[in-house]
Amino acid sequence: MIDYEFPLNEKVRTMLRLEGLFARMAHFTGHDQCMDHHAALLTLFEILEVASRADLKSELLQELERQKRALSGLHNNPDIIEDALEAVLADIDRASADLHSTTGKTGQRLRENEWLMGIKQRANMPGGTCEFDLPSYHYWQQQDAGLRRENLRAWLAPLIPIHAGAKIILRLIRENCKGFHFTAHRGTFQQMQGGRVAQILRIGLANELACTPEVSANKYALNIRFIVTDYAAKSTQVEQDVPFDLTFCSLP
């Protein structure tokens, strides 16, 4: 099966983007080649742009506090494992404290680093980070891999509290799911929402089905179209029936 996740609001969309960017950052930082660390630095710039959204920090703090209140009410519930509950609450407290401890605009320290911002500006130009454009950056790329990795981790550190808060919320969303199996007749599926609230839709398709889902949704209706996977031709809708799994994931 191939799973596709679709966020149903802007806040979750931002958190999923951060999740993907941090995973990419970890991948490239873990390697030793200078081209890997170049890719990591470009990813750092993307994380900076996403994490610096004005209201993201406050939204994360509000949601973490709301989840803490909701989960705290589950103490002494016979269906709840107390140790697991305490672990989640401890994670929330730690993430909230780290977010509260960050002052000023997220990533401001990075934006005040003229050397990094010079690279970021040049990176927006095709081939703009060549050694003749940025000799000091070329010098950095020739340094020991351990030093470059240490620099990358230090530059990323101010952005980690945002990632930690988002990671907890995404985990809570994904752990509170309800799944169904449907068939999209001739590649089309529509369902009235009926008041159902979800933050993420997960669509599971058999790997051998050469199609991908397109989703449009609001609080009233959900529409899914399955598009033929053809890398050369114009996108067309599948004409046969498509069986798929549909999972609604929402905050408790």
C-alpha cells in the first residue's frame, strides 16, 4: 500500500511541511560529503521560512495547552495506561517550556547572520552559490565534515522547539483515527461530511494501482478524484473503479 496524507487546514499543512523538511535536514546532515551539507543548508533556509510564520508559535502553544487539559482529564480512566499518559504530558510540558523560552521572532538569530543570509540570497539564483560567487562558502565546504555538521546543528537549534511542538500535535492527530474502505466508481468519490471534523485525511492505495488521489474538502463535503499516473501525458481521470482505504485523523 501507498499512503497519501492530505491536511485539511493551514495549520496542519504547515506542520506537515516542517516534518518533511526536518526529515530531509536530518538525512543530509547525517552524511559527510560537502554536497550533502549544501543540500542541508538549503533545507535549513526552507525551514526558516516555514517556521517564521508569524502566528505559528502561538498556535502551537495554544494547541499544546488544549491537549494538556484534555489529556489531564483522563487520569484514573481504567482504559488508559497511566505511564503512557504521563509520558505524553511530560513531552507536552517540555515542548511548551522550550517554545516559551524562545524570545523574539522565530529564527531571528539566523536572519542576523550576514554570512548565512548572503548564501541564502545567492541560493535563490540558479547556480548562484558557485565558488567564484561565494569564495567564503567554498572555503566552508572544504572544511572537515564534523565541523560542518556541528555548524549545521547549531544553526538549526533555534528552530527545534517549533518542530518539537508540531511533532507532538501530529502524533496526537495520527493516533486518533477512524478508517473505512471505499470504492471510487470510475475514479470519483464524494461524501458529505455530516459534521465530521478531521485534520488529516489518509488515503491508502494498492501499489499496483497506477493512479494518485486529488482531494478537495471542506466542512460540508469531501471529493476525491483518482488521476492516471503518466509522467508524459496530460493528467486524465481514471475510468475504472478504484478501491481505497480512507482514514480520518483528528485531534482528541
